[in-house]
Amino acid sequence: MAQESLELLSDTTDRGLDRDCTTLSRHVLQQLQSFSPEAQDLSALMNRIALAGKLVARRLSRAGLMEGVLGFTGEVNVQGESVKKMDVYANDVFISVFKQSGLVCRLASEEMEEPYYIPENCPIGRYTLLYDPIDGSSNTDTNLSLGSIFSIRKQEGDDLDGKATDLLAAGRNQIAAGYILYGPSTMLVYTIGRGVHSFTLDPSLGEFILTEENIKIPEHGSVYSVNEGNFWQWDESIREYIRYVHRTEGYTARYSGAMVSDIHRVLLQGGVFLYPGTVEKPEGKLRLLYETAPLAFVIEQAGGRATTGDTEILDVVATKLHQRTPLIIGSKQDVAKVESFIKKGH
């Protein structure tokens, strides 16, 4: 009898979910309240990003069981960083998935020195995908969370010189941005400038299903997320802020080594994530086009802020494809608190 009741409950729950669940592509169309060609393009683009996320998630779920997945390739990318095998795989996945889209003329990634052009798409494909295929790849070999970051921009002009100079524009030119988080479940969070929405991958359906609509970041949170191993490389103003949270009750340090994971926590619980520049490298480590601008778009749409310390991230105009910026991002009150130490130090 008890078993029958459990089966009935399970069946009822599943039917309820099947009736009410909203897929990613359907949600984009609902957001735009349109079936126009532009709306269908954006829905199709998000579907392709979701497909790339599914492929990467599947690979990661079997990483320890397969040869050639873990470890370094022995190569160095355009940033001068050692390349993980998952970096290469994920980058290739995004290229392969968008080659078939017909919508994207070029892809720009932090793993590639120049944009990757898809000539067969270029006559009709008026969009560019910018992405970080694997964020936090140092976590791959230890089975910790990772992410992918993405941004979509409309192509401006003809790009006849093959330099993609139209991408050297402020982050407010993005038409969509978000990230995929590969954790205990695989989640996709996105914005098209109409709020922030999260989806969870249901492996049994092979679909990302709407989890939460119109996410709002708390005005203030207890979490601060920063690599304190760099403490003595920072400007004194940042060190003073860290001393402040150390001696102030109510703050909690959380740092995973995967920015997507840390920012997802801040999005849901409030607080601040910092990746400041150092005295020797004031520009910092993070890439504007592939990391900080997409994440800033998400956080701003959720009611938070993202700044370099003196300029809003979405107002920074890139001068080169792989430009770097410092990043202070999160709840409005917490970002303002960090800024107050920076202003005091100037």
C-alpha cells in the first residue's frame, strides 16, 4: 500500500511538472512576447548555447572514467596560461555547435587569439558569440565546480578587415549574456535585458527547465569572495577592505577557484566577488569581453552592480579583444563598501 502511494505521488508530481515546465527556447520567446525573426533567432541561439552546455556537462560527468580528459595539454594559450584538455574540448564544442546554427558569423573566445569565422554563415549570420569555454579549469582534475560564460552581440558593419573591431564597444551593446554552472546539477542562467532567469538541466528530458524567474540579488550579503593568497600583491586600499571584513562580525569568506560558481552564490545570497588588479598588473587577470562584461550584464539585470573600482564594467570600452579589467561585482551595498575604501585610498 505504501509503495502504491509513493508511485502515485511520483506519477502525479511528474505529470504536474510535465504540464507546467518551461524550456529555455520557449522562455526566450515568452520574454520577447514575439515570434518575429529576431525573437526566433535569439531563441535558436540560446538553444545552441544550451546544447554546448549539455555536451560539456556530459563530458565532465565521465571525466575520471575517460582517457584524454583530465590534465594539461602542454600548450599555452594567447593569455600565456597553461591549457587544460577540457579548455580545448569545450572550445571545440562551442565552435562545432555554432557552425551548424546558420546564425553566427564568428566566435570570439579567450582561448583563441583571433575570432573564428564561419564563412558559410556570414552572408546571413549577423551575430557574434563571445565566450569563456571553461571558467575555473584548474578545478577539473579535482572534481570541483566549473562554468562557461557567454555573450551575444549583433555584428555591426561588414567586418571587411577581419579584425572584428565592432566588438570593441561597451558591454551595454550585448543583447544576451549568461553562464552555465557545472555543479551537482547543471544550471544555465541568462538575461536578454529583461531580468535574470535560471534553468536546471533535467538529464531524463535532455532539456533545461525553468527553475527561477526574475532573480533579484539581495541589497547586502554576508559573503565576500576573493583569492586572499594575492593579499600582498594588491593596492593598500583593497588590503584595507579585507582587514575591515576580518574584524567586522557577520562576514563569511567563500572562494572556490571557479568565478561562475562564486558569482552564482553571490547572485542568490548577496555579497561581493572581487578580482582586483595587482600593483604590478593593475589591469587584473579577467577578460572584459568574455568574462567581466557578460557577468556584469547578468548582475546588473538582477539589481546588483559591477565595477572596476572607478568605472562601471558595462561602460568600459574595449581597446583590444583580450583586454583585461579588475572586477568588483555583487550586491549594491557591498560593492559600494569596497569602492569607499578605494576612494579613501586615492
